[in-house]
Amino acid sequence: MPHATQHADVATAELDSALRGGPFHVALRAAIAARGLPLQRVQHHLSRYGVKVGVTSLSYWQQGARRPQRPESLRAVRALEEILQLPEESLIRLLAESDPHPSEQRPAARSYRAHMAASGALEWLLAELDLPPGGGVHTVAHHERARIGRHRELAGRESHHIVRAHRDGVDRFVAVHHGDPGCAPGRMTVHALENCRTGRVRRDHETGMLVAELLFDTRLRAGDTHLFRYGVEDGTAGVSRECVRGFDTAGGQYALQVRFDAAALPVRCHRFTQHSAAAPRGGRQELALSGRHHSVHLVEARVRSGIVGIGWDWE
């Protein structure tokens, strides 16, 4: 079948060229075409890797209409490299190289929010609350605890914040919770636990985000500090594999503790960092699970802009 062979040779040549020069969406489209897989089959293969991605998202990625930027999406890209028989890190590298410069596509101090929701859902949710960038406070310290339930789900997260106002009149803070794939934001609940009360809450069901306004009982003046605590009850998604937190700018101390139910303990845990959502992960360090409390933690004395998190393997 000379015609079929010629067609395959052309597809392979196009793929080789796209993998060398990019951009990401062209390389992805060429790889899918070269393997002759419909998007429904690609989605099926991804599900076998434990990654949930919709056919619509795959279509957007190969058209360049959206970029895979959420942690689950980046896991999908790494899985696609294996499914499509591509060199390791080939698609991830192109994704990092085509990452838009912050000054060109991202508002100041919102790089993490932008990559958390390429669709702009988070920006829309924040705009609904009509708050200035940064909310008027700097974080001095943020201690966060995540609970993983007996069904391996993200049961909830609790945050203990200390903030300092950098302008007069600050009386609130906006918390962002991003659930795992398949979560139901409508069933999540926000609890104001100390020195704050819950204000407006906005949800985006497509991206699994919840944005909550936490109101203080006082108006801070520039330089004032405030300590408050709140939590989000989740438990609405499937198996959880990591907890991450992003930072727009360098700042104060951050500590993350992940505690596992005694009936569902992981086999390995590690910390990691990323400069951006599309960048390769680095700073990997194995974490030992405490025998009595079934937890692991990390502490960043002074956070850098980017992402830090804890991941784990179930088996």
C-alpha cells in the first residue's frame, strides 16, 4: 500500500519537525495524527493512567485554544508522551518554552491564578467580588493542613493565616480552593473558624474552583497584622494524589501538612516545586510518613513565586 506508507511517512516527518520546533499544540496535533488515534481513544488511554481529561479539553489543546496548566492537566501531558510513544519530556518541554511572558498575557501578581484556570474562570470569580489585586494584604505566614479520607479523597483543607495590611481600610481576605478533578464545588462548604466570618462565596463547576470572602471584624490600617483561620470541607472528588499551593510573589512562611486516614496510607510521599505550571518539576525530596499521626509536611521559611506541593503514590 504505497499511498498509506507515503501518508505515514509524511505524518512522521511532520511530527519530528513539530517536536523539534513546536509549538506545543502543533506537536500534540501531529502526534495524535501520526498515531491515528481519535480523541475518544486518547481519552480512554488517559483514563487507564488514572487521569481524567475531557475530549473537549483535548480538542482545545491541539487547536491551541487552551493550554494544559492545572496539575491534573500536566499529568495528562506526561501520560500522553507515553501513549503517543514520544520522547520523555518532549511535550512538557514545548509547553514550558511556549509559556507566555507574564507581562504579555497575565495581570500583575496573578500568574498562579492565571495558570490555575486557563479559561479565565478564576479571574471571573475574583472580579465578581470586586477586590483590588492582592486584596490589600501581604501574607506573613500561612500554615495549611489537608486531610485525605479513607477513600483516598481530599476530605478538606484548613488554613491558619497571618497577614499584614499594606494599605488602610482592609477588612477582608479572599480564599481560593481548587478541588481535585471530578469534584463538585456546589457541595463544598466554607467554615470561618477564628477571627473572621464567611462572606460571599462563588463557585465554578467546570474548573472545580471555589472562592470565598472572609470578613474581618475590624478594618486594618497599613502595617496592622491580623490572624485568622478557616477551612473548606470537600470530599466530593475521587482519588487524590497531591496537594499544591501557588504564590504570585515571594513572601512569608508557608507550611503544608497532609494527614492520611489510617485506612488509606500511601506507599511514598515527596515534596516538589515548580517555577510555573508548565515548567518541569524540581526540588524533589522524599518525605517520611509519621507512624503515629500518618502525616507528612513541608516548611518553606520564605516562599518564592511559583508552586510548592506534596505528592504521593498509592501503590
